[in-house]
Amino acid sequence: MSQRLASALLLGLLASTTGCAGARLDALEAQVTNQALELSALRARKESSEVPVELFARSLKEPPDLQPELAALRARVAKLELELANLRDRPPTTEVDPGAPKDVLIPRPGQRPAPKPGAEIEVLSVGAGDLLLGRIGGELERLTLAGVQAPLRSEDYRANPSLEVRHREAFGAARLSDDRAWSQSRDFLFAKVQGKRFRLRYARRGRAADGSLSVLLNDGSRDLNAELVAAGLALAKGERYRAEEKAARAARQGLFSR
């Protein structure tokens, strides 16, 4: 073979080898580029999906547009509970209104005349199955259901151990200790009076020693005092609702269902 022919063959072989390698490198580079673009697209999709999910999760915790209403409601409930506690725990006294002349006394419920029968009662809060806070003629009044003795909160029995004994026998110690009896009785009354107004009816006109008013709560067709006892969620106090209590015990209604 001549030297010229050998050189030509060598140059051809070298050119073909270099071309194959270049083609492979171009293919690999294109593959890497495509994978990089695909990875960038996946990252963009992930980031765009995380924002709505985060906003949705945040909205599930507490809707932002309800916060002012919830805050106002919590403040009103706290205020009413404080007023009820003050009416329950405060002994009858007289107090001078700082904005009134010095010789004018603002009477507490113990001294203020009892409202007239038929006056409208606006129910503000329910403290127990037989205890309400209401507004009558612009004045706050503590109202107790006449002839009814509903369960108390466990802490309130400290001042009346004999009542605790009676209620333990009737409703069971467990229901008193964890306030289940108090809660069931209160919730029953709350459902009956929520959003309603009543006319004042006395069992006996006048105020009790703590300044409260003993009332017969009637929505026009039903005696709610009687319904509370008939549902087995309170005891009769006196003879007025004794028949309802007896029937509730026999039928194991409400808190008598042990």
C-alpha cells in the first residue's frame, strides 16, 4: 500500500470516529438540557400548589372575616357572666352613683321595688337550670324558677352540703362531680328561652333575701318550670311540681336514667 493511500485511510478513520463522539456528546447535552427544563417546570408547579394549600389550611383554623364578630361575642358573654356573678354573690347594699348628686342613692336589687307583674323580661344569660339573668324595665334582675331545684356546679355545693347530699342521691355522684347534671339542666333551659321574651309572673311577689325574683316562666302555652322537672333535669321544691318529679322518676327521665 502506498504511503499516500495509508494516510488517506487514516484521516478518514479519524474523521468518522470524531463525528460519532461529537454526535453522542450533542445527544447527551440535549438530554441534560431537557431534564433541567422538566425539573424547573416541576418545581414551579410545586411552588404554585403550595400557596393555595397553605391559604386553605389557614382558613380552616379560623375564618379571618369572622374574627371581629367572635371577639365581640366573647366580650359580651364575659360581661354577662360577670354581671350574673355579681348579682349572685353580692349582698344587698346601697351604693352612691358617682355621677349623681351626693344625696341620691342607687338601690341594689335588695332595696329596689319588685317589678310589676306583666313586665317584659329580656333573657340575657342562663346560669343554671333554674337561674337566669334578665333585664326588666332597663334593670338587671336575677331570676330563679319558682318551685324548681336544679343541679349546681360542683364548686357551688360547698356553701350548701345538705343540698349536695340530696342531689347526689337523686342524680348520682359522678354527674355532680364533673358538672354533667348542671350542664344538662342549664342547656335544656337555654334552648327554651333563647331569643325569646317573657311576661313576668310571680309565684310570690317580692324579693328573696339575695335580691332575686322567684318567677313562673311561661311562653304563652307551656309552663317551663314544670317542663324542666318533667324532663328529669331538676327536683321539685315544695309541692307545686311534685307530680312532675314523681312521673320523671318513674319513667327514668333525664338525670333519673341511672
